[in-house]
Amino acid sequence: MNIIQYQASALWHTVSEQDTAVTYRQAGAKTWKILQQAFALFLLLLLFSSAVILWIWGLGFHSGRSFRIWLETEQPPIEKLVYIIARIVAWPLEKAITWANQYVEKYLGWQSSLDFHFLEPGEDQKAISPSAQSDDDDES
């Protein structure tokens, strides 16, 4: 018998066995189930990301609208406006420093002296700094 015919008949015998059909049927069903679940997950992630984008857009829109109304009604001086914008921008940094202080104190037992303080418009740096107060005492 030719080696090619022998290999072809061995392959046909393996493919035509009952176990092979059951195995491939189960593999096909499992693959289809995996594809359905992957598609459902992809669709849910797409919907979630769309919702987050729309929520952020809406938040920005309403914040901008409220800010514009505040600007038109209050008409604050430029110093106060810059101060408020700087506070808004620096708020995450302030929270990160506070969290870092708490973390260092809780897990390392160190007392941290980091303090994040914004100067009010017209407030002088020397009014807050303890070293500046001690320097003023030395001059008198």
C-alpha cells in the first residue's frame, strides 16, 4: 500500500470516529459561547465608555455654564478670578498631599510637616510662615 493512501485512510478513520464528532461539536459549542461572551463584554465596555464620555462632557458643559453665569453676575476682579482658577487646578494636588501625609503617618509612623496652603488674594507670605515671624521678632 502506498504511504499516502495509508496516511489518508488513517486520517479518515480518525475523523470518522464517533469520539471525534462529539469532541468537535463540543469545541464548536464552547467556541461559540466564548465568542458571544466576548462580544457582550466588548459591547458593555463600549456602552460604559460612551456613558463616561457623555457624563464628563455634560459635567464640563454645566460647569462652564455655571462659571459663565457667575462671571456675568459677580464680575470678580482679575486677582480673585485667577485665585479661584488656581484653587480649582490645584485641588487634586492638595488632596494628593493630604493623602500622602496620612499614608506616611499611618504606615511609616513619621510625622509629616507638609502643608498645602493657598494664599488668599492680598495675603502676604510672611503672614503665614513661622520662620518669617521669628525673623521679624529678631529684628525688633
